[in-house]
Amino acid sequence: KQWYQRRVAITAGGLVFTKEDPILVRDKLLENKVAAPARAGAIAPCDVIVEAQNTGMGPEKTSFFQALNISTKIAKGSIEIVSNVFLIHTGDKVGQSEATLLQMLNVMPFAYGLVVENIYDNGAVFAPEILDITDEQLLAKFSSGVANVACVSLAMGYCTQASLPHSIINGFKNVLAVAVETEINFPQADAAKAFLADPTAFAVAAAPAEAAVEETKEEEKQDSSEEEESDDDMGFSLFD
């Protein structure tokens, strides 16, 4: 009975059957909306802002705007709204004066259409917001979970697939530290010992590469400055 009631509650409204991508169908449904005027007594589904404009109405309508606390002035024989006016807030009931004003300005502020409440796919029912989850977000969440598992495993001393690479690296660091302090030799330890014995040798080797990078940056700056100068030369006047 509970299962039946839940299905009835989910399907209350209407059903759209499709074999296409649910994201495309959802976007198409949300795009198709019908503009509607603000009727007195209706609940506003969105905020309504009246923009500053020349209404084209005669000065005899000034009292109507004053009743709504809308600042106006007379320009070229017609009423002009001086600044934007926040007329109706979301969830407020539309009053008769607000509805009349919007009708006089020929403004239809509301739009009505279908709203996707739930999606049924392969036996699962989920909210439409799930369709907005990207592969990058899923990968980021998965990576964060793996990192947490690795941290807990390392703290407990319990080896898992997530913590195994870190355990291997930490073990290699310990072996390398022992090799540096003793006469034990292997290729990775020899490179570390050579660096500790003469760090300047590695600094000299790295210097040419850094110099080459700086030279390329200077050449790019020179090229850009030459292009700017050539562009400035083209800005001559017919009267020069």
C-alpha cells in the first residue's frame, strides 16, 4: 500500500515518455513557457520590477502613480517613471492597482509552463537536479572519498588499495634515508647522495634551462611591443 501511494504521489500531474536524453527533454520542457498578465488575486511566481520609462500616458494619470508611491515626472506631455520600481515580490498576492498598472503598461510579467518534479529511469526515481551533476563533479567526489579512505588507513596502519601507493612512497623514503646515512648504494640513492654532496652542480645544470625560458619571454615581449608600434604608425590622419 505504501509503495502504491508513493507511486501515485510521484505521478500526480502528467507523464512525459521519451527515449531521448533526459537532459534534453527537461531543457525543452522548461524552455516552452507562455507569457501571462498579472491578474488581481494571483500569487506572484517571481519578482516584478517596473523599469524606468516613458509611459506615454497623459498627465491626468499622475494620481494613479502617486497612489502606488511611484516617482514620476512629465516629459514631452506624458508621464515618465523616474527610476526602477520593485512592484511585486515573489509569493505576494497581486493587488488590483498593481494588475491595472501592468495592464496599462502592456507588461506580462509572469510565465507559466511545465515543471519537472521527478524522473523515472531504469526503475529509479530521482529529482531533476540529479541531471545537472557533471562527470567532473562525480570525479571530484570520488577522489575526495579515496583520499579520506587513504588517510584513515594510514592513520590506523591498515593497508588498503587507496593507501598502498602512499605506503610504498613512505617506505621508499625510509629506505632512501637509511641509504644516505650508510654505505648502501642503489641508483636512486646514488642520485640523492650526489645532490647532498654538491648541490651547486645541480644548480648550474638548471641555470641554462631557466635562462632559455627568460630569453623566450623577452623575445615575446619585444615582438608584442613591435606590433603595438606598427599599429600606432597606422593611426595617421588625412590632415598630417
